[in-house]
Amino acid sequence: MKSNLSRIGITIPENLLQQFDKHITERGYTNRSKAVCDMIRDSLTQEEWKSEKVEVVGAVAIVYDHHTRDLNARLTEIQHQHHQYILSTTHVHIDHHNCLEIIALKGPGNKIRALGETLIATRGVLHGKMIFSTTGKEFHHH
Ligand code: NI
């Protein structure tokens, strides 16, 4: 596999560069190029999630009290209605009341974003977060 790397020079305000270097060092980066590439890929990935054509992967994590009336049934119903977009569901019983469910998703960006938002917005869900990732296909043009 041939690597296709370009070297670029950019102009950036001194204080912005200092802030950037501090920011990426705190996040464990030892290499400025890797940090910039990651931010570019993340920005492009955000666009994929607006698309109805590009297939993306991601996950939604929700925390809820399983004693909440009908909630388990509602969450299961939503997942069955969208089974074609759901890769896996991991259920963790956190304590006597609360459950953590991590649902891995794959499908058109706009469709699975809406699905994740629906799960998070379901009445009784205490907290929810989505991870917006990518299949990576768009980043491999050889
Ligand atoms: Ni549980």
C-alpha cells in the first residue's frame, strides 16, 4: 500500500497555536499532524451524519430505571422497528434500579441519527449520549 502524504504550511495566530498545542497535549497527542488529521476527519464525519446516502456507524448509550412503567417495552419496540440499523445491544444492570444500554448502529447518517435521538428522548430515559463515527470508507482513496 502506497502512502499519499502531503506536507502543507499554514498561517495561524501565535496564541491560537499555543492554545491548540496545550489542548492536544492534554488529550495525549504527541504529534501535531495526527491531531490535525483527527480533527479534519471528525469534521468530515459530522457531515456524513447529515447525509441520507452515506452509511455511517455509531453508538447510543442510554441510562434508565427499568422500573419505569412500560419503558423496557417501548425501548425494545423502537429497536425492533429499526432492526435493520442495529448491529448489537449490550445491556448492563448497573444496580437495583438503573440499566445502561449501549446500542451499536449502522446505516444512513440521517436515519440512525434520528433513531439515536428517538431513543434518548424516550420518556423515562435519564441520560443519553451518541457517538458519531464513520465506516472509514471515505478516508481510503488510493
Ligand atoms: Ni437492567
